[in-house]
Amino acid sequence: MAEGRISGQETQKSRATPGKTVAFDQVAGVDAKRSPTGIGEVDRVLGGGVVRGSLILLAGEPGIGKSTLVLQIAEKLGGPILYVAGEESPSQIKLRAERLGVSGSGLKFLPETDIDTVAATVAAERPTLTVVDSIQTMRVPDGGEPGGPGGIRAATSRLAELAKREGTTTLVIGQVTKDGGIAGPKTLEHLVDVVLTIEGDEHRAFRILRSAKNRFGGTDEVGVFRMGPSGLEEVINPSEAFLAERSGSAVGSVVTATVQGSRPILVEVQALTSRAAFGTPVRRANGFDGNRLLMLSAVLEKHGGVSLGNLDLYVNVVGGLTIDEPAADLAVAAAISSTAKGVPIDRATVVFGEIGLGGEIRSVPHLDRRLAEATKLGFSRSVTPASAKSVAEALAIL
């Protein structure tokens, strides 16, 4: 039996030339030159400022303050700044800038949606910051429909290439979907260097700036702002601001200490129960994970002596902040117990700790920093993993 020679894949492999490897110690480092924006809360989230040649995506709901923040950053940075106006006219943007007290020194508008024209203008003007408002309006020849997955992907890819080649920091404004995700294909987030999101309610004052991705820093910091007549104002002491309107000892209300990045923040957690109108009780949470709320409800029934079987349950984190750390478990449980039993919690008490399925209270990081922040704001009593070992014991103390 004659042996046959297999061609195809083997032949193609044999024709390939080995690639050139580079030793780890011979790789050139990245010179990430940062320029502080002059807005402390923004610089906190970015890790110290914007990096030259980086591509930043800023996303948020309509009316949440994206364009306002961009104009304030442009005012603080100064220097030649190019504002690519794809959604609004330059007149509309100027009107908003004047209302915010932005002088517009060094700011130039480009009312354009064609990406080739944008690239040529950036190469000619060489701005330190290029703002693209918005990525959904950019049009790439043969790149798909503007605003569609292909069009957004092509436009973002061109802007990333442009930012690196020209060394201009590019800030792209994007939209979010109804469920809070960033509108557009997932590759949009992969192509950019930094993803920033603004959270909040347009009918409420507070705005939270977060980093979902940062190639030049961490993603655990948050910036807190208050929307005012002159734009977004930095909130230097978020704990004090979030608790400013808190009344006296109230049923279903408790204060917890959460850590956002490098700083502890005190926030109020509220709970409300009402008799279920239908067969299956409702469990709803705003600013807290819904699945974790279901777990805590079960633990309270099993180990806390709190009957919730025929009650609708609502939990709210005041101020628009979203708590995603387990340290808030005990505060949520305490608020639920308080409203279910109709017993208020002393307003000078701060509560935090993680709750396990067995009803045990587990330790949380940064205990001393949380307590120090509470003491600074006048809280004289605390219920923490150091003072209670089980949810039943903690509820008895409260």
C-alpha cells in the first residue's frame, strides 16, 4: 500500500516564517503622560488625569450630564480643543457652555459626521483633546450604517488609530440602553482605553462617575457630583451629602458604611414592607443587587425570626449610589427587620457586615476606615462583625 502525502494545512505551515520574539526585559515601557483635568473627582476616577493618545468612552442616559461634564473638562484643560458636533449644532452647544460659565477659550467646533473629515481636521489642527459627540452619529465610508453595530465598530476603530497616531486624547460620548448597558457592539468597549459611565436620575441632584475599564489605572474609584445651576459640582464629602436630608430615627432606615475605591462613604439604606396584593410577594431593590436581596430575605426567615412570606419588600439606597459589596448585607437585613416589625433603629447607629447562608456575619475589609468615617460624622454606635457573630444576635442588639 503506497503512502500518500498530505498537503493543505501541513504545506501551509511549512511555508510560514517564524515570528520575531522579544524578551521581556527588552520590551519598551509605555510612557503614559497624564494631564490632570483640574476636576478632582474626574481625576480620581481616571487615576490622575487623561493620558495622551488615549481613547475614552463616556456613556450615560440622555440628560444625565455627559455634555456638561465634557464642557467643564474642556474648560479646565484649556489649550486647543476640537469639539466634533454630530448631534447638536455648535449654537446649541455654545448656549449650554455660556449657561455653565465656560469661556470657550481654545475651543473649536467641527459640525461633521464624516470620519475622514474628522481625521483630516485632527491632523491639521493637532488638538490636545478631541471630543466626539456622539459615536452613534459618526459615518465611515463602506463601514456600515451610522449608529448600527458595523458603523459604531468602524468609527471607533478609526478614532483609536487616530488618537494613537496624532497623540491627541479623544473623548467619545456614547449612549446607554434601557437596561443600563452601553449602546453598540461589545467591541466598542474593547477598542477604547477607558470606559466611564455617569449614573443617576435626571430628576435628582447626585451623579456618580464610575470607570468600567481603565488601561492606565484602577476601576474601583467613584466620583460624586451634584448637578447645580452652573453644571456638575464636585462633592468633596459624599457621606455628609448623602445623609444631609436624613430625618430622625425612622422605621426601616439604617446607615451603612461602604468603601468605594480608596474612600469610605456612609449611605442610608431604606426598606419598606406591605401586605402582598397577589399570590407571589414582590422583592424589589434600587441600588442593591436583587438576587442578593432574595438571599437575605431567605436568611432572615430561616435564622433571623423575621416573617416575610406574605409581604411585598422594597429596598432603596438613598442618593442614587449603587452598592455592590457584601458589606451592606447586615444593613439591608436590619432595615428589613425594622420595617417588618415596626421598630425604628437608633439614628446614631452605623451597621455593616456580610451575611452567610447560615445566618453568620462574616468580616469585611477596611473595618477601621469605615468606623473612622462614621465617628467623624457623629455616629456613636456600631453593629459590625466585631460586635455580632450572627444575624439573630445583630438584630437583638439593634
